[in-house]
Amino acid sequence: MSNPILSVKNLVKTYPNGVQALKGVSFDVKQGEFLVVIGLSGSGKSTLLRCINRLHDPTSGEIFFEGSDIAQVQGEEVRSLRKKVGMIFQHFNLVPRHTVLSNVLMGSLGRVGSFKSIFGFFSPKDKTDAHKYLKLVGIADKEKIRVDQLSGGQQQRVAIARALAQGPSILLADEPVASLDPATCHTVMDYLKKVNKELGITIVCNLHFLSLVRQYATRVIALKGGKVVYEGSPQDITEEWFEKIYGQDAKEVHIN
């Protein structure tokens, strides 16, 4: 049996104000999985992803990525790690006044370096890859348009293409559809599924809505109060489990 691409062991994150966001979280992610993390706001989902790509420093525990413990690496090692770990945010994190193509090319900054990028010194391969990923997410015809002229769903697809331009082996998506309307949610999730299936890129995605979880996840972990309270198939989340994870009052918000 092959080793997991990602293995989190006893991960703890305590913020300077004393809030313990993660309390000994452990789980594995297999190569090619579409793992979804669920839980209420404040359960630790975003902190978890930010520890994995080292936007946050874990307090203790281990994070094995492609066989190496990355929990305490610093400096250049963190920069090297981020080339392999793509990240998609709820609010897109694009440069509004730049074109779609320019934003996607920024994904290759880790390889090109910021000095070259300032002067637009991207290689023909970088540009070819950018076109390829824009085509993959269905917005190749928008490449010359400024991103602030696009809809929210289109902007998130630009963000996916930009993350792919890094050449990652895993993609972390932190509530990627939380600010989108229901129809657009499915469009963006369909493209993430396409990335997972066609490119074989492992995805770890935070989501709120159980209907999306059941449609897209190959496996689910649920966090509650910074601890893993469920791990298994999305189809096995019964009403009883749902109430344990979200509480009785959250049913209408999350289940549809």
C-alpha cells in the first residue's frame, strides 16, 4: 500500500491570545483523494489548511508531506513547500487591476522569482501552461480582461488556474464557494473535481454544505472544537452524525 501524500499527526495550534484552534488533529490523505473537511465556523478548518501550507506555524505535532515533516520548516524551505501546495481562498486573493492571464502567471512566481515577474519575463512554457489551465477551467476567452470585471465564480476559476500554474501536487481550498450563489457553487466545484480527476491532483477542501460534500468528496473528516469527530464516507453521515457535528439548530443552513 502506497504512503499517504499528506499525514497529519497530533497537530496542535494555539494562538497568542490563548485560543486553541486545533487540539491534537490526526488524519492521512491518499494520493488522488478529494478529501472534504466539514464543521461549524470556528471548528478549526481554516487553521488546519493554513498550518498545512505554513501560513500559520503549528504549535506542536507533525505534518508529513510527500514523506518529509514540514511542521517546523522555516525560510527557504517554506517557499519550496508552497510551490508544491496550491491554495485557493474564499475571497479569491487576486490582483484586481491585472488581467486574467497576468493573475494566472503569478502562480509561477515561485519558479520565476519576483524580479523577473515584475518585468514580465515569463517563459513560453509558463505562458503555455497558463493558457492550458485557463482552458481547463473554461475561461480562456477572458484572458485579456481585468479580473475585477469578472463575476465571483469566474474570479474563483482564475484563482484555481493560478494555483495550478504553481505545479502543485496537492491543492488546499478554504471555503472556495462560501461567497458564491448556489448555481455558481456547483460550477466551481465541478472544475475542482475536473482538476482532481484529469490532472490527478489531490484536493483537501473545506466546505459547509452537506449536499456539496456528498456530491464531490471521496472522503470526509469533521472537526468540532478543534478535534476530529468524524472520518469516513460522505454517504455515512447520518442525521445523528450531522447533529453531533453541527448541533440540532444548524440543519437548515448546512444540509441543503
